[in-house]
Amino acid sequence: MSFLIVGLGNIGAEYAGTRHNIGFSVLDAWAKASNAVFTDARYGARAELRIKGKTFILIKPSTYMNLSGKAVNYWLQAEKIPIEQLLVIVDDLALPLGTIRMRKQGSDGGHNGLYHINEILQHQNYARLRVGIGNEFSKGQQVDYVLGEWSEEEKKILPALLERVSDAAKTFGLVGIDRAMNTYNTKEAKREE
């Protein structure tokens, strides 16, 4: 059984290490911890892992955030993966930093990547894992905040947060979304002292 795990972000050095690219950061950390290597493929970078007899196909779209649906649709078709086995990892301003929320379906919540995926797939019935990036910005500064780099303080919790999100994605594939939601929708990542 195969699962498609898509981490949203923007390609290019200027976006690396930004809050909006947390989807890429999660998959990079997961691949590194698993000795998996990303290779350039159509509409994105692809890595593959096997855990307990299940295959996880990790995709970092190369389409830019606003066209993420192209990559998601292509890889669903190319890998013949049913929609129930898709998980999209995305940043979320509405959640405090360190909080994660997995959902079976839902609206785009104002997120351009999810908006485009919903538009291309013509529905919202796929799992998504929202990663809280907080909303510590002044009025009118949302774009700069989202596309900005993590602060030194935020970077302290990032390793634990990335690991937790990876674990949640693995749990989604190994035991199903209900158990994954029960386990991961409650706790926050703690700041390391």
C-alpha cells in the first residue's frame, strides 16, 4: 500500500528556511532521518521510503505554492494512489507555533496552496496536516512574516516540531487518520531549553 505525502513550499534559495516552506522542511527532515534521497522528477522532487511494508512517496512540488494542485494531481495519477491515501502538509497562520492539526478534509482556510489543490481536484476530501507558524506580525506585515525566515527563538523548537509532524504523517499511513488525529491533534511541541 502506498501513501502520497506532499509537503507544500516554494522552490528557490530565497524561500528556503521560511515559515511558508514548513512542508518542505518536514519532508527534508524526514528523508534525512530515514536516509532517503530526493531526486528531481516531474512537477517536484520525489523520495520514497518503506516502513512496515508500506510505501511513502514524499513530494516537494516545484510548481510554486499557488500552483500546488498541478503536482498533487499529477502524482496521484502517476502513482495510482487513492485520494484517501493523500496527506498534504501545510503552514497555518491561525495555529500557534508548534501546534499541529490533522483533518480528513476541509476548506483552504485562505491558504493559496490548498486553494489550488481544491480547485484542481474539484473537491476538498483529502487529509491535510496543518503546522502552526503563529501570527506574530503587525498589521499589513502578513506576507513578510509568512515568507520570512524563522527567528532564533523559533529555530529552537523546529527540530522537535519537524520530527513530530513526520511522526504524525507516518502514523497516518501506518494506523490510519483517526488514530493519527487522536494522537497528534492535542499536544504542542515544547521549546528545548
